[in-house]
Amino acid sequence: MKRIDDDPRHGPPAVEVRGLVKHYGETKALDGVDLEVREGTVLGVLGPNGAGKTTLVRCLSTLVEPDAGTATVAGYDVLSQPRQLRRVIGLTGQYASVDEKLSGWENLYMIGRLLDLSRRDARRRADEMLERFSLTEAARRPAMQYSGGMRRRLDLAASMIGRPAVLYLDEPTTGLDPRTRNEVWDEVRSMTADGVTVLLTTQYMEEAEQLAHELTVIDRGRVIAGGRVDELKAKVGGRTLQLRPSDPAQLTAMAAAIAAAGLDGVVGARAVPEEGQLYVPILSDEQLTAVVGLLGAQGFSLAHIGTHLPSLDEVFLAITGEKSAHDRPGRHDAHEQYEEAAV
Ligand SMILES: Nc1ncnc2c1ncn2[C@@H]1O[C@H](COP(=O)(O)OP(=O)(O)OP(=O)(O)O)[C@@H](O)[C@H]1O
Ligand SMILES: [Mg+2]
């Protein structure tokens, strides 16, 4: 039987960050960040442009020194044990780090050599990773001829060469089309199935929902919410009850009946005639029963009843009071340029 101690979510944290601060002049890129990633799990760090995601990843990779606070990765301190720490991490940066002129194979071989693998081991590892990330056929082509998706896969392969215990993925699918995004997600899932701990930054709610066990939402260098994806959703918005009357003509009358009843905690109902549906925000099962009971008692007939949790976009809106990150203007994205270059 599986004991609770066997669950990685109850094990020691692979990444532990306390009060991390990094200022660039007046800009508080990180303004006292606390977070943990349990061994063998994926933590999604969700935040809009400029939230501090890349700065966090840089601090945790020893590329940038924090002004204050502590961070340990696999038990190693970022400030006092940078060399040991670098040996256990992998990093797929927001801006791809592959060498354009080298082939996929050469890129991976070179990284293996930089990581002190013997020639033979570096060769073998490069072959293995190309195979795993479905790049064997493109292995000898220069990386500049790769499509955006192939580049991302090469990036992931590169970060896995050294068999890291902890992997940072900084916006791994930004700028990719939905199909390629799905391919990258599959790769990330297979890496976590192998026991790798992942800290994933993203601006995509769906990505966090697909991959992350837990979520930390950051904005302007501060953690504004955190928890399991479903917990976070429930905490922010409760559920929405979806009702479809058997007779679409009754939609408005139904909405009015719910509003007039003044049920405890039920703030109102929104009729969407185009869908023939009524949406009612609810917080408990009792409210669900009360709404459905009320409609039945008043002689309305229902063709369909459903409930759904709010989307992460709605969660973000509720927490920050602003539109979700990818609706904000002004994003400069290196990966989009890659895709154009690859056509
Ligand atoms: N080297 C730097 N010098 C000065 N300011 C910086 C530097 N790096 C980051 N910043 C600033 O710190 C803040 C956080 O930037 P960071 O790159 O960490 O955000 P991010 O969450 O990764 O954003 P994005 O989603 O656009 O990648 C921003 O205001 C940014 O302009
Ligand atoms: Mg970034």
C-alpha cells in the first residue's frame, strides 16, 4: 500500500526559496518571493510580462545573485554552493541557447563535453536525446534550419544532457502553435514521469493546468497566490452552474425567478440567449440544490445541468484585477522570430 510518505508531495522540497529579493535600480524584479517545489513534482510559476519569472530562474541557476533572501536547490545553497548546485540543474531558457550554426547533434555533443562527459559518453548521450525528442532525422542539419518547435525540443534535449534532478523551464512554449505546444507538453510529462523536479514559468493558464501539480502566481516580483490548481480555482471563484431550459424561450423568466428568490449567497444569473444557457455562480452544493429546486418548484423544465470551475484566466483576473497576461500588449518575443525565420 502506498504510504503518505511515499508521495513526493510530502517529501522534502527540491527547491526552497525564502524572501528572495532582486532589485534592478528602482525595479523590484523580485520583492520577497517564497516558494517550494516538492521533489518529483511540477511547480507552475504563473505571471504576466515583467512579473519576475526569468529573474527567479536566473537566481535559482546562480546566473544572478539575489540582494537578499535564501534559496536552496537539491539541498545546495545558491550563494555558498553554486558549483554543486549547477551540477544538478537543467535550464531551458526563455531565449533559446542553441548555437545556430551547429547541427542539433553537434549542439548536444558540445554540451555533453562541457559537462565533462567523455567523448564516447557525450556521443551516446547526444544520440539518445535526439531519439527521445524525435530529432534523429534532423540531427545533422544546422539548428538555424529548425522550426520553432524543433528548436524548443532541441532546447529541452540540451537541458536534459546532464541528467538534472531539477529542471527549470522558462516559458517553454511561448510562441509555439498549439500542436507543437502539445508535443512539448508530452516531453515535459515524460521527464516528470522519470522523477525530474520541474519549475516551469508560463504565461499560459492552460499550460499550468496541464502540467503543474501546484501553482505560484507572481506579479511585480511578489507572490500573489499559490496552491494546487483546483484549490486555487475553488478559492478564487467557486463554481459556475450551467442550466439549459427545455424551452429556450423560458431563459429570461428563469433568470428573473432566480434573482427574485434571493437565495442565500446566490448573487444572480446570467442568461446567454445565443447558447440557450443560464450561468449562475455558486459556492456550495447546497446552493446548487437550492437553485435547481427553486426552478422545479416554479414549473420550469431543465434539459441540462452542469457545473464548471473557473478557468485560470478568470482566476488571474480575480486575483490581480487585470486582464490575463497574454492579453496584455507590448510583448517582445524571441521565439516568434525563430518561427518566422524557420518558414
Ligand atoms: N538585467 C536587467 N536589468 C534591468 N532590469 C531588469 C533586468 N532583468 C530584468 N529586469 C526587470 O525586472 C523585471 C522582471 O523581469 P523578468 O525578466 O524577470 O520578468 P518575466 O516575468 O520573466 O517577464 P516575461 O514574461 O516578459 O519574460 C522587469 O521589470 C524587467 O524589466
Ligand atoms: Mg521571462
